[in-house]
Amino acid sequence: MGLTTLLPFGTFIVTLLFALAVLQRYLARRGSYLLLWGIGLLMYDLGAFCEFYVGATRSWNETLFRLWYLCGALLVAAWLGQGTVALLASKRVARVSLVMLVLASIFGAFAVFFAPLDASGFVAGAQLTAVGVVPKEVRMLTPFFNVYGVVALVGGALYSAWIFWRKRILMNRLVGNVLIAAGALMPTLSGTLSRFGLSDYLYLGEFAGAVLMFAGFWLAISTVEARRRLEAAQRP
């Protein structure tokens, strides 16, 4: 198997474990931001699975391609960013922005699944690309979702890191948020390069982004979990 199969498979495994960890935490502690992050990570995971399957089979699959574009390219950043909005913004802002995102996602799903695709733009064994396959009118939707998601996710992570740095507390959370911000930028950067013909970095950026965000999340919660275990052990 080549990198066009191995890297998406690695991304699929990492994001699946990441999503399960976040959703498990949601079930234990609630918090809409955890649920939204979990949804975003499942989209990330589904997009990676589509890349892996198409790379492994080296065959065109219209349904998987549409799922890949909808979840992996169009919606994932916005839903991850919405989780950060739910965590840091006021309840009113979080509710209104979520309703708008849901409506925009429905519109995006309709556009993706009813758009005519040009299968001649698919190259067996190559990394998936929307250029030459998805109509330009549909691809023009992607920046709106991605800009919103990246600004919210990266901005929120850096803002949280700055708060911890200013107060000189919970340095693990500072570093964790920096890793999350860096990880969120990786798919965006590699996706931008792919639009300029440098598509070789797309799957690498997705894998690196998943690893960095998972590491950042785990580091950010590590002290809290250790404290909870200590308190539980000290109870009579």
C-alpha cells in the first residue's frame, strides 16, 4: 500500500480514537461543546475513511466521493469550530450560530449530493481532489465553512492558551491549546497547497493535524483527570 492509502488509514484510526475519547467525556460530563467536537471529529473520520477506501480499491465511487467532499472538505472545520464557539461564546451567540450552521450544512449537503460530478477528473491511486470533479459553484461554498471553522477553532485555542499564559497557570493546557491550534491549521494549509497543484501534502497535513489535535486535547485534560482520580482515591 502506498501513502495514498496508509496516511488516510492512519488518520481514520487517530480520529476515531479521538472522537470516542471526546464523546466518552461528553457522556460523563455533558457540555454541548464536547458533543459538537465529537460530531466534527466523526466527520473528519468519515472523510479519512473515504480517502482510505478509494485509495485501497483504486476505483471511482460516486457516493463515497460525495461523502468525502461533504464531510472531509466542506463541513468538518465548521463543526469543530462550532464546538469552540459553544465553549467560549455566550449562550445566545452559540445558539444562533449553531442554527445558522445547521441550515448552511443542510444547504451544503443538498448542493453536494445533487451536483453533477465529472468522473473523468478522478485519477486512480492519486489523492482525492475536488478540482475537475466537483462544479466550481459548489467548491465556492468551501471557503465560507472553512474560514468560519478555522477562525473559531484556532482563534479559540490561541485565546485560551493566552489566558493560561497570562495567569501563569495550567501550563499543560497552554501547550495543549497551542498543539490544537497548530493541528487545526495543518489540513487548511495542505488543502490550500492542493488547490495550487501541490496535492501531495493533503493527506500528510490531515494526518499531522489529527495527531496534533489529539495530543493537544489529551495534554489539556491530563491534569484534570489526574486530580479527579486522586480525589476519588482519597474518599473514604
